[in-house]
Amino acid sequence: MSETVEGGCRCGAVRYKVKVDRLPNAYACHCLDCQTWSGSAFSLQFIVPEAALEVTGKPHLYERTTGEGADARTSHQRGCTNCMTRVYNTNTRRPGLAVVRAGTLDRSDELTIVAHIWAKRKLKGTDIPADVPSWPEGAPPADFMAVLMK
């Protein structure tokens, strides 16, 4: 049984729908980029198949390439030019997947945070529950996806 979940930017100029089997699990990223982009201690996201994401409006595209040679990857960030909300991104290292900012989901209060990555960068006073998996940096992809798909 599938359902459609919806979300969008603060002003409503960029909206999305995604068909999922169930409400996705979320994860927290404590890396410096996420702290800077969110203006907060961490960012919350969930991952969906890019093909399942239907976007309306005209999100602005910001591309950032990091690393060099075989280690290079490009992040394609999309957000609203009106209200500056970052809505989702894709990445050349994760083809076919979209990483959606959890706070943009209309039902964000129903999400469960099931993992933390880049925990070595977490701000003092930010506690990660002992029963929630966390990794000091990025998680091994297979382990990470297994936790998110529970």
C-alpha cells in the first residue's frame, strides 16, 4: 500500500509530492556543511527515490563540487529563490536518490530520527540517544540504508 506525502518551501512557491510505501525515516547530519546550510546544530533529512519525487514550481539549482579526481562528487542543491528554503538535493555519488530536508515535509512532526552521521562534529549539548545508531563521519552506505529502511 503506498501513500503520497507532500511538502515544500516556506512560501509555497516550490512544492513536492512523493509516493512512498510508508512515511520515510529521517536522519540527522552534524557535518559542518549541514550546520552552515541549516544555520543550526544539524540538518534533518530523509531519502527517497529521485524518480518518485514530483516537484512543482521552479527551484533554484546550486551545484557544489568537492574532492578531486575519482573522489570528486557534485551536490545539486535545490531550493526556493523567494524564501530561501533549501528543499532537496541529489548527489553524483548517490545516483537515483533524492535527499529531502525533513522540515519541508507537511507532516514533519510525524518523522522518526533513526540515525546520526558526522557525530564527531555535533555541538556540545546535543545528545544522541544511546539506542540510535550514529557514526563519527559518514556511515557505510549499506549499513546506513539498512537503518533508514527499518
